[in-house]
Amino acid sequence: MIHLWNRAQLQRFSPGAGVLKHEGNEVKVFLLGDAALCGKAGQKVPQGYCNIGFFAQSILRSKAEIGACGVCLEARGIKDEELIPGVTHSTLEHLAEWTMWADKVPVF
């Protein structure tokens, strides 16, 4: 689970840094609450501000999986067709499955 505003932590999952650079690691990111906004395609932010969608795209290019809480998406008016390709509309059941699958679960 990633809090939307914790950019420094999200960068650890960017290609060439942290967990994704180690061969054999599998990463699954579940966007919960406001973090669901990270999965929205076509974000336009003022110059000088971080486009968090770019981080999501770089994570996907590294073969990681990203799921976004469906209830959180609906509460923010984001439709499935507005998601970055590769970000999936997920459920809390899916989050539970990923948590059971994982060796480690960082939450930030």
C-alpha cells in the first residue's frame, strides 16, 4: 500500500533502484485510499510538481503488478478506462491474497 504523497518511498520501487533492480524479486503494489489516484492515466500537473503517474508507469515497465482499490477508485470518480494500462481495478480480497503471497509487506 502506498500513500499518494510519499514520493521518496515510491522512488525505491523505480527501475534501477531498490527492490526492482534485484534479479528474481517480484513486486506487487496495491493502491489504497488517495493512492488510487496514482493509477489514473493522463495526469496533468503544474510545472515543477511530480506526476506520480510516471512512477506507476515505470513500476509497470519493470514487470511489477499494480492493483488499485476498486471502492477507492469509485469514491474518487475514476473509471476503469481512465486507468494507466496495466493498473488493475482490484478488491480488498485481492489485497489479502497478495499479502498472504508476500514474503515482506512494506506499508507507507
